[in-house]
Amino acid sequence: MLRLPRYLEYIFVCFALWFFLGNPINLITSGGAGQLVDVYTENSNFLLPGISMAIYATSFALLLFRWKLILNRLSSSPQAILLIVFLFFILASSQWSFRPSMTSRRSILLMGSTALAVFFSFSFSFKQQLRFLAIALGINVVICFIFGLLLPEYGIMHDGVHAGAWRGVHTHKNKLGSQMALTTVLLLTTQYSHLFKRRASLFLNGTILLSTFLVVASKSTTGLLATAAMTLTFFICNTLRLSYRYMVIGVSSIVLAVGAASIYIQANADELLGLFGKTTGLSGRDEIWPGVWHMISRRPFLGYGYEGFWGTAGGPADLLRQIVGWPAPNAHNGFLEILLAVGWIGGFFFFVSFFITIVKSFQLVRMSKQSYAIYPVLIIVFLILGNMTESNFFNHDVWILYIWASLSSTQIMTTFLEEKTKPTETSNPLKRAEPVYPS
């Protein structure tokens, strides 16, 4: 069967990952505006949706070239099966959506993101996947730094309370802060895993320093907190890889330190949040969340359809906006957004899949003893943090990362168990054979 040369697949994956993790088209199209422009509307620039659809079509085609392998691996993964059912609900939700045409268009885009993530997860070894992801993130870091330093009219925010905050190639500083938090810790893990050698390793060190600078330059409280939380997760995961006695000592020490810090933060919450210009009111989120729960209770089983709740005047979101008294653009919580989209029936399949992914990711860290096995856990922590106060799950970059973390954790676990049970041949029968890990 016809297949692309392998090196072209490498180039395609690196470009696609970079494109969805941080291309500047949306920012440039908006003229440097400080808000997200909906590039999928009829009057928008054709470049971003055009490139997106080309990437999605290529991903589907590449999946067809190796459909037997993909089908076999998907069918052996319980969370993958649950995700397939969840995606079926997303597609079917156009039948009961308040905005059926929008639901149909956006669900197709979500299927495209899923196809890219599946191709990325199953077509390369895990070490290759990590290298491709590190390359894409590194390119994004360099371009964000160039935009802030040499193109400040785009790379730095100039209006309102956020004036002076860096945003790189993104439309808002918080997006830059959260993504650079993820980048810093993932690249730190990559360096710790020795996946790059010599000059590439030196470049990686420089990229880690740049991404750390960008977290600070973004002036994003979310980014700073995410960096701290993911760094803590990095140390916890490395502690889980120790022998049982040292693991207990390490985890206990971390729990005590986190507990003491939590007590201090709770006792001084107002003063600490004041340093970042925040209050304990969560910027109106404490008002919108009860209203969102009320709207979920009105259609609890199937929801309002994917992308069917929010929109312009005349939709179901009007009632919620009347309740909270301000024009809320989304639920400011990714988990609530899922319930608004497909209700408790569709949400059940997603949440069970999410729970299985969490459990398997931590099992992988403990069982494999490989430092790069920390990646899926870091992605999951990032997703949880990012969706506690924002609605990010259905963003294309976040969705790709989630599908990858879910499928890769299963893939590595399966490979590890297979290699562990294989009889290992060795020339010296008295020498203990070392387990073979995926390359």
C-alpha cells in the first residue's frame, strides 16, 4: 500500500504539533487584538482553517494507510473505546443541539484533532513522540520570545490591566503563561531523560531558560501556579520510582511540606492573591458556576449539544447571563463544559476514560522506572489545572495532548508488560537479564 516516506511523516508531525500548539496566525489576523478571534466563521481569514483542514485530511489519510494497526491498538485500550463512544455523542449531539450547524462543523474539527493525536500516538515509538513534541514546543518557545522582543506590537499586550504582559504568539497572556508552564516542565523531563545528546541538549537547556522567562514575563498567575504544581508533580513522580522505603519517606516529606504550605496559603489568601491583583472571588466564577449547574439540571441527560450552549443572543446561554448579570463567554470550567455539551450520559464515558487514564499513568510511573514515563502524568495534571477555572478541554491543542496522554500511557504499559513476561536470552546464564523498554 502507498505510504509517505518516513522522513516526511516526521516533518508532518513536527509541523502539525507546532501549528496547533502555537502558530501566530490568529494573533496576526486579529491585528494584535487582545481577544480570541473566531477564525472558523464565514468572514474570517481562510488561512488558519485552511491549514487546519489540510492537516486533518492528511492525518485521516495516514491512518487509513495503517488501519489494521490502529484498529488493533484502539480495540485493546479500554479508555480509547470509551473515548470513541464519547466522540459518537459529540457527533450525534447535532440532532438535539440549539445550534445544529455549528455543532456539526465544530465536531468535524474535533474529529480531525483526534485523528492527528491517534496517528501521533500509534505511528512512532514513545521516545520518538517525545522528541517530536520537544521540537515543536522548542520552536514555539523561540518564536514567542522573538515576537515579544522584536515584534512587541504583537507579542506584548498594550491595553487595559494587562498592558506590558508578554503573550508571544497567543492572543492573551494567560495562554502564553499556561503553555510555557507546560513547556518548561516537559522539556525539563526530556532533559532528565537524556533523549537528546550534545548540541541538541545544550539547545534544550537554553529553551528551558527561555520558557521559564516567558512564564514570568506573561505576568500570568495561572502560569506561575501551573509551573509550581507541575514541578511538584515532577518530583513526586520521581519519588514514586524509588524503592518502597525511600518512596514512603519522600512522599511523606512532600505531603507534609504541601500541607504546611496549604495552611499558610489559606490563612493568608487575601494578602497573597493581592500580590497578583486577584481576590478570593475567583473573578466572578463563584457566581457563574451555580448558574451553570442550574442550566445543566434543565437538560441533564444529553445536554445542549457540542458548542450548542454558548453563542450570540437567542440561545440558552441568555438565561444564564441574566442569572449571573454579566456576559459570560463560557463556563470557566472544562468539566462543566462537557456536561453542558453532552449531559451526564455522554459525560459518563469521558469521565470514566479520564479516571482510567489517571490510574494507568501513575501505574506506569511506578512500574516502568523510566523517567520519560512521567509525561502522561504531567499532561493530566496540566489538563486538570487548566480546566478548573477555564474551559480548555475542547481547544484543539489541549484535546490533542489529552488523547496522546491517554493512548500513550496504555501503549507504554502494554509494551512494558509484554517485555517483562518475555523470556530473555543471555550468553551468561548467571547474569540477570535487564528488561527491554520501548525505544
